[in-house]
Amino acid sequence: MDERLSGHDTFLSTTLRLEQPVHLPEVAVRILTFDDVTVLSPLAPVLPQERAGEEWSGTLLIPHGARPPAIPDDLAQAAAEASVDTAGWSPAEARHLLTFLGEAGSATVRAERIGMIITALGGRS
């Protein structure tokens, strides 16, 4: 991949239409999305070993669409109690807030961060 794939499940299996170095109409691949890169891993060998290291060109077919952010239960409960609508978050906002929460090192810090998120978003219309 020449850019990171955002908004799709990592470890999702999907199909790649490979055009170079060989033409294959369907290659089953697994999407592995990390912090700064997305890697496609074929689920079965598709190229001979002597072709390893060559650049591939193709079209990734993702029928599943973008994934909605998964709101953790503790944040969802706090949001519901404070009447904060998490469904209205933009994908970028959800990513930022959930990363901030997910990086909490202890239960105490996590609870404090949930409180900060609810306080910051509670006053929005």
C-alpha cells in the first residue's frame, strides 16, 4: 500500500485484483493496519519465490465499508448518563477521543479521562 488505510477493520480479509507483476482477478488478502502503514498479506502463496520483492499493482476491493468507532462500555455508560450523544462524533473526533482514552495507563487515569471527555462534550449542542 502506498498510503495508510484508515477507517477499515484491521485483520479484515478481503480481495485484491492484482495487475502487476502478474494478472490475477482475485487474491484473498488480510489487511493489517498499524500506526503509520497498512500492509496487505496474501492468505495463500500467489507469486513464485523468485518474484518476491517486486512491486505489486492492483485494486483493493473492500465490500465492508468504513467501520463505525467502537465506543467502550464504560465511556458509553458515562455518555448516556450525561446525555452526550456519541453517534454525532466525526470519525476524526472519535479516533482522537478513543485514542486518548485507550492510552490511559490505569483505571484511575481512564476514569479521569472519561470525565474529561464527557465534560468537554457535555456542553455542545
